[in-house]
Amino acid sequence: MRGLRRQIQELWAIPRNRILLLFGIEGILYQFVSSVTGFGNNLYATNLGATDTQIGLVQTIPNLVAVLLMLPSGIWGERTRYSKTVPVAVLTIMGLMFIGYATVPLFGALRMNLFFVFLGLTVGLMAIYNAQWQNFFGDVVALDDRNQVFTFRNRFMFFVGTVTPLFCGIAMSSVSESEDKLMILRIFYYISAAFLLIQAVSIARIPCQPRQTANHRFTLRDAGETIGQACRHQPFRRFFVVILCFYLSWHMDFSMWYLGEVNYIGMTEAHLSTYNAMVCVAQLLSIGFFARLNQKKSVHYTIIYGALGLWLCPLAMIIGCLSPVPLRPLVFMTLGTVGGLFQGCISLCVVQMLLQAVPVKNRSLTISLYTIVITLSNSLLPLFGVQLYTWLGSNYQAVIQFNLIVAALRAGATLLLIRRYQWMKKQNLLFKTPQD
């Protein structure tokens, strides 16, 4: 034990290793919360009595909150002396809001209204945290170390993403009454609140150098100048156009994915949790391959695999719906896992692509403005997807037609990523930063 303790202390004494471990801890805690909300929010709304339209709003409401707060948080981030100040503050606020979110079922007739209020103040703030975390990550991790640190963090995240929905789904499947299912979700949300507060402490422990621009008081005029700067900056402009098309095609079926799983594939809570676990295991097994591919051929090449994985998902839904009813969950989960296998590289690539393309000047504000656009897409496209499904007839045939449309859009986004990679390779820009 003493030898092990000494080894840990020696490991901790090296700054690079300390950053690696702290980001690993931060990733574990954050993924638990993300897994609980990703798996549980629609189920939470369903057991509270939500309609199909309200299920669509589960994506829309928090993202609208994020859009409203993104610019102020970006300006705040530019004003702070340390780039970790805003992420720590946001984590603390989120932890407190999750306590309110978990208490929503106790409010009787007001439960649905309060559900959306606290949904915005929890999941909405997660988008704020992600934007500020990217800026913080770019400040404290050198370019050459980003792939290693991000891969290390994601390995832990995929593991937690595997077991958390599985435990939650098994627990929910063990009861039949809606109020009992809500109680189980509430327990997981209370744990999430505690983990977010611990995560704030972990971020606060990561060494961070003060910034030279901290004393400048950023205003809305600075935001306008930042937009102009970003538009003139060719690496960022090219990245932004392509990645926006990628996200638009991705976000369109966020709510329809859940409705298709439950209403047409016939999946239960146990099926949903098992499927999430299968996808996370597949991504955990593939992340080493994608990390090496990033080093060898760049993140701009690897992201194409992620786009292909997304393209396979609507096909999995179509084939699942066309299968015999008893086999639908098995067919869908098998094909969906194949698509999910490739999606593990998306988070590994997009953050590094952004940090490589974004101008260093006013980086926090630029990332916030970029995230506003992506968040608007995440807010409006899922609701539009549900409306499109409704216009198509809200039936079995409509699900097939909707997913054919999504597959076509994702094929187009994949082609754009391929063309961008070919152009960057020709220009010898695959591993260069804007300063180069």
C-alpha cells in the first residue's frame, strides 16, 4: 500500500500527469450527468404526462435558454482573469438547479411547467459549460497534448456512459407505476447534483495561467467585431460552414429518434438502457483506433467516419420498422450499435477541429457565438423534425419517409466533410493552427 501510495504521489507531482488525471475525473463526473439526462429526460417527461409535442420541447427549451445565456457567458469569460472561472461557476449553479429538477414531481399540477423551467436551468447550462470548457481546455492543454488528454478523458466517459444508463434502465424496468419510475430518476438526478459540485472542485484544481486580456471590458460592440473577425478568418469560416451542415443533419431526428424507438420499434426502458450500453461499449472499443487515426491522418479525416455512422442510424430505424414486430428491438439495436461504433470519434474530433480553426484573439467569445448557432440548431431542428413527421401523417409510413429524408441530408453532410478534408490535405493544412 505504501508503495502504491508513493507511485500515485509521484505521478501526481508531474504537472502533465496531474492535468491528465484531473480531466479524467472531470470527464467521469460529467459523463454520469450527461448519461442520466440523455437517457432519462424523455422518460422523465413521459412519466410526468408529456404529449408528443412536449417531448419535442425537451430538446427545444434548454437550447433556447442556452442561446439566451451564451453571449453573456462568453463576454463574462473574456473578462475573467482565469478561463476556468466561468466553468466552475456554471457547474456550481447547475448542481443547485439539479436539486430543483429532481424535486419537480412533488409539485402536483405544476409539475410539467416546473419540469421545463428546471430543464432549461440544467441541460441549458450544460451547453454553456461545454462552450466555456472548450476555451478552458485550449488554454491549459498544449496543441500536441490535446489528442492524448481528450482520448484519456473520453475513455472514462464511454465507460461511465455504458454502465449509468444500464443501471438506470434496469432499476426503472423493475417497477411498473409511473410514480415509482419518477422516484428512481429523481435519485439519479440528486446524485447528478452532488457530482456537479464535485466536478467544480476538480476543474478548480487544474492549473491555469492568468490571461493578458482579463482587464479588458468586453461589450456588445466587441461581439460585433468578433463576428467580423471570425467571418474574415478563412480557416474558421470554412470549418463553420461545413460543421453547421453536419449538425443540422444530425439534430433533425433528436426527438424523433426517441419517438421511433418507443412507438414503432417497441423498446422498453430495459431495451433503451441496453442499447445505450451497447453503443458505449462499441465506442469504448473503437476510441483507441480513432485516436491513432487522428495522429496519423488528422481529425479532419476521422470525422468522416463519425458522419458515416450518423448516416447509418436512420437506416437502422427504417430496417427496424420493416422487420417482424418481435424482432424489431433486436434488429434496431444491432444496426444502431454499428452506427454508434463510428460516432465515438465525433466528440474526439469536433473540439480539436474547432480549437484548430478558431482565432486565438477573443477565443472565448468566438466559441460562444459559434455555440449559439449550433445550439439554435439543436433547439429548433428536433422540433421541426417532429412537425415534419406530423405533416407526413404521424404514422408508420411517416416514420419511414422521415428517416429517408434524414439519411439523404446526412449523406450530403458527409460529402462536404470529404471535400473539406481533400482541400485541407492539398493545402497542407491538416495539422496547422491559425497561427501557422
